[in-house]
Amino acid sequence: MSDSKSLSQERFGQYAAGYVTNQTHAKGSELDRLIAIAQPQSDWVALDIATGGGHTALKFAPHVARVTASDLTPLMLEEARAFISGQGVTNVEFRLADAESLPFEDTAFDLVTCRIAPHHFPNVQQFVQEGARVLKAGGLLLVQDQVSPEDYDAARYVDAFEKLRDPSHFRVYGETEWVNLFVAAGLTVEHTEQLVKRHDLVHWARMQGNTDEDIERLQVLLKVAPPAAAAWMAAGHIGTPEATFANHHLIIAGRKSA
């Protein structure tokens, strides 16, 4: 396993419980958008990759025959199992799985989802290829993740900001890059949309165990951000405990040829 994957396992194991209750993951209104875009059917078999706290798997479970919730981190998967089982849901099963090397047969699923996770993957191209591989003909790959500005320098600045808060952060991709990845995997892109999500800086940082010194450094990065990155992150109340910033998410859906 690569060093970056091991780091993801370590950090998400350490902070697993917090991701079950985190409102960005649990209550994001875009969960309803994912349902609307996917139009899940009652006979579908679905896979949720890097399920985290299990919120996406839980959202889709009432709409499909079965969901497999997978994750690289054993402790995170156990938190998701406890959370979903605690809701009385019985059609979700749980599997340890690397997003870049899925332990599933070809053409096994009608729907593959992955939400707020690919920015941790060292090889996003391989993840998309694997997602396409396990889809049935006509199946849908539906991804939501952070998206970067198209400006290269601004994108790398945003990555540096994110990586300071969470060293397991690998890279955020732009919308054009995501579309190209889907097309290269043989998927026809049917839908893209971007969302802006505003975060309380201190709460966001504490979720990953950041110290006061870390938070001060994050504040400095917001304060001195070059114009394109500053416009993207749209920070407010910099230098105060009420500091906020925005990140952007992309929802992208791609269909495998029938």
C-alpha cells in the first residue's frame, strides 16, 4: 500500500466517528441532488466507494435492491456499519476495498457512487477506470468531490491549503480534468454541476485534530492568497475565531455504453 493510502487509513481511522456526525457529509443538500440525477431503480445493485460515514449508501438504500458500502479504512467502515444498522437499514453490506483496485467482478453494479473522497486518492484515473469496469452496460458512475479552479497556480494553492489541514489530502481536480477522466474510461458524461460550500475554519480544522498553531497558519494562507485563489476561497473574517472560507464541489455523472 502506498504511503498516501496508509496515511489516509491512519487519519480516517483516528477521526472516523467525527465523519459520521459531520454535517457537511451527513446533511449536505446535494444528497438529494444525487438521487435526482441518478434516478435509482428498485432492482438496482449499487456500490458506494470510500463510503466514509456511510451517508451516501444510507441515502440510496431505500431506492435500490442492495448497496455495497466500501472503504479502505477498517475503523471507518465499522463506524458506517454501526450508523447504518442503527437506522434499521438491512440492505447494505460492507466491504473493505481500495478505490483503485476494487475487489468486485466486472459489470457487477447498476450504479457506482463516490462522494467527497477522490481528493484523497493517489491515482484518480485508476479509480475512474475501476468504477467503469464494475458497472453494468448502461450503468452510471456518480461522483461528488471538491473541484479546483481551472487556473493551475490557484488550484495548487488551494491544494496546499487543504493539505496543511489534512496531510492525507492528495489533489483536487478541475471540472475539465474530471470530464476527460470519465471520457478516457469510456463513460459518456451526462451531467455536471458545481456547488459552493462555506465552512467555519476552526470547526473544519478541528475535525482533523489541527492545533492552534495549525489554525493560525491556515489563517495566514487565507490572508496572503494570490488573487485567483483568494477569489475562489472567498474567505471572511480572516484572523478571527469566526473565520470562514468556501470550497467548491463538482457533481459529475457518466454512463457506460449499453
